[in-house]
Amino acid sequence: MLIQTAVRRGSPQGRLPIEGQDDLGGPIDCMGALISHRRKEEIYGEGEPADYLYKVVSGTARTSKVLADGRRQIGGFYVAGDVFGLETGEEHSFSAEAISDCKLIVIKRSALVALAARNHDMARQLWAITSMELRRVEEHILLLIKSARERVATFLLEMAERIPTGNAVELPMSRQDIADYLGLTMETVSRNLTILENAATIELPSSRRIVLRNRSALNRLNA
Amino acid sequence: MLIQTAVRRGSPQGRLPIEGQDDLGGPIDCMGALISHRRKEEIYGEGEPADYLYKVVSGTARTSKVLADGRRQIGGFYVAGDVFGLETGEEHSFSAEAISDCKLIVIKRSALVALAARNHDMARQLWAITSMELRRVEEHILLLIKSARERVATFLLEMAERIPTGNAVELPMSRQDIADYLGLTMETVSRNLTILENAATIELPSSRRIVLRNRSALNRLNA
DNA sequence: CGTGATCTTGAGGGAATTCAATGTCGGTGG
DNA sequence: CCACCGACATTGAATTCCCTCAAGATCACG
């Protein structure tokens, strides 16, 4: 199947890139169809039936929610190996969009649920995915009570860990995306990146490329 | 963690849990021991083995996490019918404390997981509990990006919904607890309650008792 | 009644936002 | 090729909102 053409990232073992989800690869990867989304395309909308879940093969996606007055919160960013869109309810509580051109494996939820009813291991995996997501969102809450400086530092460390390319990180998302993820304004994110740059903690060769020069300084801000 | 002696085994027939979790009542209620915790007692600590999960019979509990510099985040409040402490990992990521004197049903996780391996319905329920918690935490994130006024208003509506006693709410938690839940200071919470009172949106017969006078005003702030 | 814990209120300061202007980059067409 | 354009990002100035610090007020309880 097409799934095998998934891009390989820098993991030496040649296994799935994201830690903790390796065991989910096999069964799930074999059940879905591979689809592509262009940059900025909507993958699903808030309130739509949650009939499918998605596993990122390449590219980056985000989930988001827009409040009545236009404020937007980004629930999370999803890179190769990540799963999103899994709900127990009937509807998606967030919408999802492609940040960069994306290849995704799409799996029908009902198929997984039916399989889980017979296969205990699959049931355990569905639970594990939800549970991991829960832990991620709990971490996100801790982020939102920190100062702007700390949020930005934590964000950089998180991204560096999830897109492991040494000390240089190629951010797939805009400043506005980062701001809406961190609960800040674009300007505040930008200012704090500049401050970190002036402190020689990071380098900004271009706006989307960030080099972590002093990780311990970032970790100190990670509180 | 304090080891409590079980007050009673099993559970009386016909207990009626709280809305939305009714279906979880039967199987789970029958599997655990009933224990009591006094006000302010720790139920479990962050990083401790997540060997048990808890269902509130009476009273209120909270989960919380303290950052290195002393800032505290409250993950959630749990009232009669709510389940907390369920993790897929080996350790609790938050600690849990009794806010008021509490009776809890304690269930061994390994027993549930073992049962889930044979009983698909139990597996589905474990997933449902985690999934509900995920949705709750996602809502919490939306709270944390709002203004102080909005957070307080949303909190009041949430509590009024979860402790359904008409328009009067008897809050089991302190202002500091509310503040740490909302990502604000105690003073800011207090000030905004006063403002809402002066606007005739709520009444404060005592600091812990709040009467919602104008729900639509609160809903308007709910954004 | 005191005493401590909890809550409210006030004044001042600071961090993040808002509004506005300038700067940078990648693409497109002259 | 480079000039221009739009999208995105940075920087500046003023303001707003929340926090900090401090002083009272209220409540529960011995």
C-alpha cells in the first residue's frame, strides 16, 4: 500500500518518528487511505461529524477553535507520526487545517471502533491515543499560565523536540499561529523572540528558521 | 499519600450517579472500596504510581500541579459522580486533594484494565472517561485565553451547571482555588465578583454562596 | 471575645495588548 | 533582471488590564 512511501525523518532506527506512537503504526497505517491537503486547506470543521481520524505522514496540521469575537485558540500542531481528530463524541470539537502541504492517512472511526470491539489490542491503542492527547493538553494548560517569555521558550523547546533536526528548527507555522497557540499576540511573540536573540539564546537566520544557541537558558525559562 | 482504611465494601444498589456518567456507575461502583478523606487531605501526589482511580460519592476534590517557583495550576474540580485519577501512564501527572470532606470509591486500575481486556464494554467505558476528561481540559484551555471578567463568569456558569441547586451556588473551594483554576490571582477573582455584584449580575450573600441573578449577562461574558 | 484564616479593597507598577508604522521576503509580471 | 506587490514579521508608543504589595474587613472557631 501507499503507506510505505511515508517520508523518513532523522530517526536512526528507521522506525516511526514520534516516540510513544511507534506501536500504533502497524495496525492503523494499514487501515486507511492516503490523502493530500494543500497549505491552508481545511481538513475538517468544528461541529462536523467525527467520522474519521487522521495520522500525519508528512507536513504539519493544526487544530483550532474560533470564539465568537474572533479570538482563535490553536489546540495543537501535528507533525509526521501524530494522530489527530479522534473523538468519542459524534462531532469534532475543534476544526483542523493543513499548515503546510500535508499527506495524511485517513481512517474511518467506525472501522476502528468495530475492530476494537473484537480486538482488545486495538481498543487499548485507541485509549492510548486519547490518553496521550489528554496529557498533551494538560501540558498546554501549564503553558498558558506562564509569562510570555516562558511560553515562547517552552514552545521553542517543544518544537525542537518534535522536529528533531539538531539545534536548528524550521517552523512550519506563522507567528500568528504561534501566538494563538500560546495565548499571546503576534507582536508579543515577535518581541520575545527578538529578546531571546539579543540575549544570544537563539538565532534567527530567517523568521521561520530558529537556531537554539543556549538550551539551558531556555530550560531555565521552562520553569 | 495517606493510606485510608476502607469504610465499607461494595456499594449499595440503586446509587444514582451524576448526569452523563450514569452508564459508568454500575460496573465501576461495584468494583471499589469506599474511603473517606478529610478536607485538605492529599489523595495522591504528582509522580506517584497511578494504581487507582477515584469516583466521587460526596464532597469535592481537586487535581493540581505546583511549578518550581510555587505557582499552582488546578486541573479540575470533581464533584459527586465525577471520575479522576485515570491515567494510561504509570504515574499521576497531577496531585489530588480533598477540598471538602469526601467519600470516594477507589478502584484498582489493574483490575479495570484486566476486565477491559475481556469485556469490550468496560474497555469502551475506560476510553469514554478519558475522552470526556480530554474534552473538559480542552474547554479549560479556551477559558485561559479569556479576560478575567470572562473567566470568572464562565466559571460561575460551569459551577452552577455542575452543582445544580437552582440559581444559588454553594462553592466548595476558596478564592485561591478559583484563582489557580482560572490562571488569575485571588484578588482579581474577588474584584471581578464584586464588579458582577455591583452590576446586579450576581449576589454574594456570603463569600462561598453565590446567586446568579442575570444569567444572560453571564452568558454574554461567556464569549 | 480574640485569633487566625479567608476575603475584600486600595494604590501603584509592570507586562502584555492595541494601534500604527516600518521592514523583509517570496513571488509575479513588466 | 529588478521592480512591485502582498503577505508576513518586526518595532515603537500609548494604553489597558492584571498583578503586587499592603491594609482592612469578615468569618469560623476555640
